[in-house]
Amino acid sequence: MKKFIIHGIAATVMAFSVQAMAAEPFVAGKDYTVLKNPSPATGNKILVREFFWYGCPHCFKLEPYMQTWLKAMPKDVNFLRTPAAMNPVWESGARTYYASELLNVRQKTHLPLMHAIHVDNQQIFDQASAAKFFTKYGVPESQFNSAYNSFAVSTQVAESNKLAQQYQITGVPAIIVNGKYMIQGEDGKVTQVLNYLLEKERKAK
């Protein structure tokens, strides 16, 4: 009689486990990756970090979904863009991004620069072409070049590479959620998985 009871309990627990798995809308290893070397953010907010490159067509396709998500970003989330700098061409894009922040024009130039590359087919992939592009936004080439080659920008590029190695990033776009999960993709599913993982982190707290 006891054996039947034990088997019954085991079967019930297994059934609940299967139901719980079935209830999960997104699955690790398929819809997102659990990072091997997690580094959860400290503080009250959940950190979301987006690695990208200006010349990446997948990043460009994802951007409208991220812009929509950002407009309704939860108050308990801290969002950071991190331009990937894992090769010389990408590093130029990273320097361009960080220079735009240093010059306080990033909000005016970020989306137009993507548009210029992917819609207007402009080859803005080095310092000279980027400097020329920024003159449209009131930044003299000499001022842009100074920011581009500054110690502050070089430090940020080095930090970007350090984080990319830590999270074992091999391509972009890559969304890192609280230093624990990575999402890759170029459509609306990315933000759906992002919201799911944010809720997962809230419950974990």
C-alpha cells in the first residue's frame, strides 16, 4: 500500500513539473542563453545591456523594437548600450558612439547614423567618414577627432572588449539581462524574451 502511495506522489510531482515546464513561454538554450560566467548587477535595478555595431544589419532590424521597448521601459530597469569593439572596424564604430556621448550629441546622431548606413548605403566605417558625418550636427571635424582619440573613449572601448569576453559574445546584437542571460535575434521576439527574463529576475529577488 505504501509503495502505491509513494508512486502516486512521485507521479503527481512529475506531472506538476511537466506542467510547469510547459507553462514556461521561453526556454533556455533555445530562446535565450544562460551565461557560464554570470555577473549579476548590484543595486536595486536590473541591468539590461545591448551590444551592437552600427554596421550590423541585424542590429538595424532590431532597433525599432528596442526603441518601442525603451519608451515603456520599467522603472526598475537600467538600460545601457555597449558598442562592440571586437575587431578594428567595429572598434571604429564603438569609438564613434562613445565620442558622440562625450560630445553630448548621441541622442541626435544615434538613429540617423544607422539610417545613413543601412538606408542611404553610406560607408561610415572609419574615423574620417564619421568625422564628416558629425559636421551635419554642428561638431567640427577637429573636435570629433579629439573625442574619438581621447583617453576617455579608449577606456570605454577597453571596457567593452572586457565585457564581451566575459559574456563570451561572438556576434551582435546581443542583449545581456542582469549579467546572467543573453538574448540574440532581430525581431519582436527579443523584447518578449527580455520582458520574460526581467520578470524572472524580479521573482528571484
